[in-house]
Amino acid sequence: MQEFIYYNASGLDFPVSEQIFVTTNIEDTKNKNFLISNTNEIPSELTAQEIDFYIKNSQDNLSNKIKNVSKLYEIAAVKYDLALDIPFSAEISNNVLLISQNQEQYDKFISSIEAKDFELFSISENIIKSISGNIGNLQVIVTDEDEDITLNVSQIVWFDAKQTGKERSGVFDTNLLNVDEIIKVVKKNINSYSYKKFTTYDSAICQYNERRVEICSKCEEVCPTVAITKDDKTKTLTFSQIDCDGCGGCVSVCPSGALDYAPTPRDSIFEMSKCYRGTHPLVVPSKMNMQNLMINLKENVLPFAIEGEKFLSEVSFLTLLQMSGSQVVFYSDVLSKGTKDSIRILNDIYQKKYQKDAILVAMDKEELEDALNEVTFIEDSYFNFNQNDLKKREAFSQRLQKIVGIEDLGVVKTGEHIHYGRVLVNEANCTLCLACVGACNVDALFANESDFTLRVNPSLCTACGYCEVSCPEVDCLTIVRDEIELQPTWFKENILAKDKLFACVECGKEFATTKAVEKIAKMMAPIFSSDPVKERSLYCCADCKPKIMMQSYFDQKIQGLNSAR
């Protein structure tokens, strides 16, 4: 397999690396396999349209152009190698349901198709009771003369679709596409419908999965489709990849990093970012149609092409910021809730440290031109370390720690959809039962066995609150939410509570914390006050407790026998 190919009928006016096969004749590509191409005219594993975009618009000198074109191919290869977006397909029949409001809409659709195109069913919207399933397997329950009837269809064309329809794959709204476009799409889907996996999920660090109370379901809240659903009884999430539109909004609001974006996971962003040192990254989602964008790219501007427009989080942006040593330009006409919060947080941090915004957002061509003129390198902001396999908060913590250093830069408020916090403990009421440690699945809270302390790393805390509801003590554990303290102690282990081990009054073996023993003893002492042995057992280890209780029993038996004589 030839890895890289560049095809353009007009050719190139400058040389490129020998690793790139360049041709002006498409016939030269016949019966050959390629990994990365610059155009979808050439069959390849991945099409990198950012290559042509750069070549057409860059103001770099010849030497840098040659170097950067090679970089873009390498970046695309990394993206392909590390992508986790597994392809799938589903069988689709020609059963189509038409939902219209009037005869005019019905006639409009019928006149645009041929009888052989579909096995067509038609109903009025007002008899629909419910819609479930997904493309290829849609169930529509309608009410007809007080009787429920289930219609099984593969696709639905709906004039002025209600929200329940818009959320599902296989339902096409005439307000979003015209009738001719919809018919073309529906025809294309018949027989085999291709889709892919857009998200990966780690239930072990999910802050909704199997918890006693709901403390997080942000992914389900922001999902524009029915791709993510939750079961409030079992506290589990279900992911329907076929219904996912690949926007990535769920990823940007996931506090722990349980969700990641399969086409461009965090490890992929890190590896690709290595190629951006000494450049100004221009992040462009595929929906912004880079192929048709004509704009002057000043020297050192290098495009960073992504698929979804909503998955970028604070750690994604900070990785690219520090690996490039530059401000980042983000060109998108949509800012997801999580991405918007991430940008504001990072801009606040960078203003405090460097007196510059971290990310310049451009939502149209005019704003993009302004941002590209403004973007600049940030002195002493470059930082690189191996963050592969680190959790989301761990990677962000280490990168943010580099910015803070030994300074105190004050406090940055977090947002509605991204939360940080500091755990506070009333040590007088803490028995070191460690219920909070068991509740924390991001390792922000932990116990140090060497000195019997309860500790917290504030930089890892998501402020989920599960430790708070898990604490059995009254007036013991609280969380200060929605702020990041830009000072060294934020990144260090903070001691929340400390105790010493209690020695068994019988054998001297240490078996529990002093506070825990004293608490139990205080609770049980009134009940055992009439029995000195039982009261003493409260201060015994598990081995000695039955011994003294059995000894007391036998002593009483012997005493009773002696009294009987």
C-alpha cells in the first residue's frame, strides 16, 4: 500500500516529500491502495481535505510549505491509526412511512417518486401515539378507532416533524431537507445503511453508572438525539451508536472522561499536537466545509481538522495550546455547552498568566479573518509530557500545574457544565470510615495507610458530590463548588483528617482508628452499661471480643453451679 497520495489535475507548483505520490492523472491511481489522500476522488482509508485547504491558502514560504504538507499527511495518518470509530452496517428494507398534514403534502411526495421506489405507507400525524426504534427497525404505534396498531417500517418521511421524530435515525424532516433531497437520501439508505461508533465509554469512572443517587447525567441531557438514554432504576446508561449524529457534545461535558470521542480520542489529540509545535493551530470541524473556504493563512498557520464540532474539552484545548506554544483559533458556527465553558475557563486562566486569550473563536469568515490576523505565539507557554493513558482530570491537572508553577494567580470560576471543586472535612466529626474514598472514582479522595490520613487532590475533583451523600457522619464533609484555585496547593495532596490506630485493650493489637472505636463505644455504652464485659468488648479487636464474651459466659455458668451446691 502506498501511504500518501496527492492528486490534482492542475498539479503542484512546488515539490513535496518523496513519501507522497503526486499525480495529475487519475488513471495512475487505478488498482492501487492508499492510506491518506487529499481528495475524495481517490479511494483511500482517510481523506484529508485540509491538505488542499492549506496549499491553496497558506502564505508560508516554499520551505515551510514543503515541510507542512508532509506534516499534514503525518497528522492524518496518526488520526487514522488511533481512531476508534468502528464501522457498522444495518440492513434496510424499502418500507417507508409518509407522515403528512394534508393532501397537498401527500401529493407533493407521491409526484416525486416512482411506484417501484418504495413500499409506501401513509398516515396522518394526529393518530400517532408513539415512535420507537431506529433506522431499519422503526415502530410507530397509531390509534385507529380506539385500537392500537403497530407499523413496522425502515424509514419515515415526516412533513413538519415533531421533536420525537427529529431525535431518531431514519426519520427525515422536510423542514431540514427538501423533498427531492430526502428521497435521494432514503433511496441511498435502502439495502445497507452504514454508520460508525462515535463514542467510547468507561463505566468504571462514569459518575452516573450504578450509583445510589443521581449526581450526573450531563451526557444524556445534552444529547440531541436518543443516542444516550438512562435507566433511573438501575442507574445505567445505554448508547445507541446508530442514532448518534457524531457531534461529540456528550464528550465535552463528561466530567471524569468516561466518554471519549472515538474518531479523535484524547490520546490521538496528544499525538497529533506534537506536530504543531511552532505553528498556530486552526481547528476546523468538518461541517465548516474547509474545501470551499478561501482565506489568507498567514505564516505558520496550520489547520487542525476534526470531525465533530462539540467534543473538544478543556484538556483537548490545553494540550493543543501547550504543544504548539501558541494561541489556538477555533472556527465553528456552533459552540457546545461543554466547549463553550472550556474556552471561557482557559481564556480566564491565560489572561491571568499571560494577559492573552487562549482560544480565539471565529463563527463566520469575517471573524476568522480577524482571528487569523490576531493569533500569536505565547512566550514560555510550550509544555510537553507523556499524557497517554492518563484520565481526563489527571492530564488537565498536570498541564495546569505547569502554568501555575509557584505563583498564586487567584481563582477561576468554572461553568454550568464543567465543574471543579474542593472537598472540606470537619475533622472533629470525621471517623475515617473512608466511605468518601470508596465513593470517589476519579482518585481525588484517598487514604494514606502510612500515617492514617484522609487526603484529597483538589485538581482531580469533579465536584460530583457523591462523597458528600455517601458520608455517614453529620456535619462532616462539604464541597466548595465551581472554582479552580490557581495556586500550588491545588495540585498537591491536602490532609483532610488524621487519626491514630486504637490498640486492643486485651492483646494490644491495633485494629481500627481511635475515632471509629470511640464513636461506636459512645453509641453502645448506654446499652451495655449493666454488663462490664460487654462494655469492655467494645474496645477489643475481632479476635479478643469473642474470647472475653465466651470467658464471661463460662465464668457465669461455673458461678451458677457453685451457687447451686
